Amino acid sequence: MHRARKRFGQNFLQDSGVIYSIVAAINPSENMHVIEIGPGLGALTKPLLSSLDHLDLLEIDRDLVAYWNQENLKGLNIIEGDALKFDFLAWATTRPVNGGLCKVVGNLPYNISSPLLFHLVSAAHVIDEQVFMLQAEVVERMVSKAGGSEFSRLSVMLQARYDMELVLEVPPEAFDPQPKVNSAVVRMIPRRDFHLSDAQWHALEKVVAAAFSQRRKMLRTNLSVFSDRLALSDSELKARAQDISVERYIEWAKVLAT
Ligand code: SAM
């Protein structure tokens, strides 16, 4: 029997109702190109595979990789590796999808969720959908809108690149061992209207980081280094970072990158 490893964020899903809802949200079908990050002992893997021709698994734990190799299930391809270093762009483009969708799914280890979400941004133009279980507090920040108390750097950066929706909230009792926090499932669809160049994305990172550097301070202070290039209105100068819309940040990034 596999003992859950804390350092790999191993909390295995047990609740069949929750598993069913997540698989329904992923909506697998035969011609899809899907990779599951962190299959663990397969709570999502087996139900997913029953509707797919082929499923790639990416797992860091060598013992679990050995377990899956031993299972030797038809259509499964197990990759041993660290999702933070994995080349999702190459993965997405190596397999013809025949008009199907390219999806990344997983009940993610919570200790790597933010860096992993940013790592995946570089492949967003070739991925159709991501469905992830994450810490509920992170999902709240991801979907929070301008003016909301949870609206943050993470909200702006991810909403600039994805349309996102909260699918399901999941209590600790759904797992074994139980995590200390609540969880939630989020769907992320790369925005079709995203046209930022690398330089503009980089400028967005900079202006958003500066704006949120001191949440209580007005933008007059936080964005003072850009004051010669950004024409902030009087009300914007007095506003705080969390009051500014994602689209306005994008406009500023475009100005700064020219
Ligand atoms: N999918 C299973 C489930 O729902 O029961 C397991 C989920 S568990 C929260 C996270 C899984 O991700 C574990 O299998 C863990 O070994 C794996 N993992 C942890 N860090 C990883 C990384 N950097 N790259 C790939 N997999 C990782």
C-alpha cells in the first residue's frame, strides 16, 4: 500500500460524488489530447481513461510511476517528471488531435500551484482547457473581480490570459489524508482575444507587481515610477490596485511596452 507523501502534496481523493463531478467538468471524449498532472493512485485517472483513447500522466513520485507502469493499462502513457519543469508546449504539439481538444487536468499538489499556473501560461496558446483542483483560497483569488477583497496580482495576471470559473467547492473530508484547507475546482479557458506580445506580457507583470506592491497605498505612489509614461486620471491616481480592471492594466502594459 502506498503511504501518502507530504512533500509531494499527496491528498488522495476518495469521494465518488466529487470524482464524478470533476470528471464531468473535464468532459473527456475519444479524440481529446489530455495530460493529467499528479495521477496519484488514480482517483481521476481510471474514470478519465474509460472515455479516452489515450491519456498521458505526469507524476513526480517514482513509486507511483512504478505502480502505473505495473498496471500497464491500455491507452496510458506515464511520464516521470516535475510538472514545474515539464515542456507543456512540446507535449501539446507532438500529438495530432484530429479536431479534438487539448486539455491539462489534475488535482494539484497545493504547494506548487501558483508557480505551476504561471509555468502553464507559456503553453496557453496551444491548450484549449485546464481543469484543476486547488486550494479554495487560491481559486477565490483567481476568479475575483476588480473591487473584490481577493482581487490581487494573481487575479489580474491569470484573468489577462484565461476566462475562469469556479466549478465546485470541495471539503477536506473528500480526501485521505485530509488537507487542512478547503479545496475548489476551477476551469480555465485561454482567452481567444489575447494578443499581447512577450514584451507586453512582461510589461504587464511589471506594472501589476508595482501596483500591488503596497495594497493600501494609492496608485499615485505605487505607480510613480511610470508616471511619465502612463496618463492616469485623477480618480486612478487616488485608486488602489484592487480597484483597477484587468483590461485597464492591459492598456497600461501596451503603453509601457511601446
Ligand atoms: N490525482 C490524485 C487524486 O486526486 O487522488 C492525487 C492528487 S495529489 C493532491 C497530487 C499528486 O501530484 C500526487 O500524485 C503527487 O505525487 C503529484 N505531484 C506532486 N508534485 C508534483 C510535481 N512537481 N510534478 C508532478 N506531479 C507532482
